[in-house]
Amino acid sequence: MLVPSLIPFSPFEFAHVSALIIQANIYNLFIMAKKPTLILVPGAWHNISKWGKIVPLLRVQGYKCIPVAVPSASPNSSATCLDDITNVRRAIVAETIEGRNVVVVVHYYDSHVGNSAVRGLTRPKKDDPLSTHDSSGHVIGIVMIVSGFTMTGIGVLEVISGLTTSLLTSDMENGTTERRIATVNLNPTSSYGSCGVISPDSSLTVAISNTWMKSESPSPYCGQKIKVTNTSLATDVSISGEGNTVIVTVEDTCMGCDETHLDLSVTAWNTITNNSLYSSVGISWAFCSVDSDC
């Protein structure tokens, strides 16, 4: 059984720890079998260069590694999640049609992309018209880093507390959104965000969807205050802090978020969840007024 890693890594530890996680999971499942091709998909904030330190470690062990970019992560891109899925699936099929088995390695947002991209490419079941022919290669595993499991073909909002897009209530004109989700931003804090600042984990900051930021750097929303309230629509019963509030400052873009989703700094997450394990939590939120009246 593959177990997702939810441990935050420092930039210096990420490459080696990720490689160990990948190798350990593959070893447990595929020992004595021909080594599969590894399709490596970075998170929504990253490009394929983020796998640069991991790939050499895996290739030394005899694995063919293919980093795959997701179009939606490109600056000024209008690509959607479907485009991301199509791109990853194309890379997988290029290997399976040559008779090679594949393990898909995904990070954060792209767990949802990877899970949908493998549809019909796993080992066939009897009378399953969606599965590829038994003579081809197949997807034989998924390794997820800082992520979680979702069903193939199901979107991120549909697996969080049973929420579906039909429950979204947003008002783009007055800048308020209610009863949505928040996650925690575990990205390295040594680089500049899209607002041109470096935010330490100790700051009360947030990354918001590119629907708001519109690929502008800096965006007019940079520095805007948002009041966030924990409504405890959580994916994990261990999430606590219902009713807790925090005021955060917009300092980055969350490319994997829709307009209702907030990606909080570590301290902001801890404030509204009483230091709960990193996961996702239901929230209500609203932009503060120009004079920061929340």
C-alpha cells in the first residue's frame, strides 16, 4: 500500500527524502519485477526543474525518469486541470504502448491530475472496456508526496467534506466568498512570491487563486487583508478550532486554487486549526475593506 507523505521538508531535505520515499514504495511493490518508468509530475507552483536533484539519484538505481510539466503552472497560462491531465496522460501512454510499466509520482495539487490521468491504463480486469490491452505496459502504482488519495475522475472539491461545485457561493463583484476550503502552504520560504516578497512561515499570509491575481506581478490584491473563519468542514476529524478566526495578508498566487480556495501560511493554519495536522479545512472568508475594516 502506498502511503502519502504529509511531512514538510526543508529545501535541502526535499530531494533526498523524496527519492527515499519513491524508492521505498517502489521497492515494496515491485521487487523482483522489471523496473518501471517513473513519470514525475511537480506541484502547481513548480516546473520540472524541481525534480532536478531527485532524477539523478533514481537513474543511478536504474529507473527511467520522465519529468512532465503541467500547462496550468506556466505564467499567463489559460490552461485548465483537463489540460494538465491530458499532458500527463500523453506521457504515460508513450511508455505503456512500448510495453513498459509506469509508476506516476505526483506532488501536492497534481495528485488529482495524476489520479485522473491513469484512468484505463492500469492492469486490465476481466471485461473492462476502459483498460488497455494486456500486451501493453500499464500503470502499476502512484507515489504521492505531500498529498492524499482521491478517486479517478473526481475533482478536489468533490472529495473535501463531500462538497461539490454546486455548493460554491461567491460574489466576485464585492469580493467575498463563503464556506470554502483552506489548505496550508508548505512551499520553501526562501523565494519571492508573486507579490515580490519573501514570507516566513511565522507570517500571517495567504496565497489566493489566479482568478483574483490574473497573472499580474504584483497584483492589485497584493497586501489585501482577508478575514478567515474555521467552519470545521474538514477532511480529517482531527482538525479542530471551529469558530477560530485569523486575518491574513495576500502575498502570493495559488495556481492550483479556484477562486474560493485559500492557501494559508503555516502560522495562519495553526491559528485557525489549533495546530492541527496539515490537511484541508472548511472556512468562510471575505476581503476586508480598503481601510482594513474586518
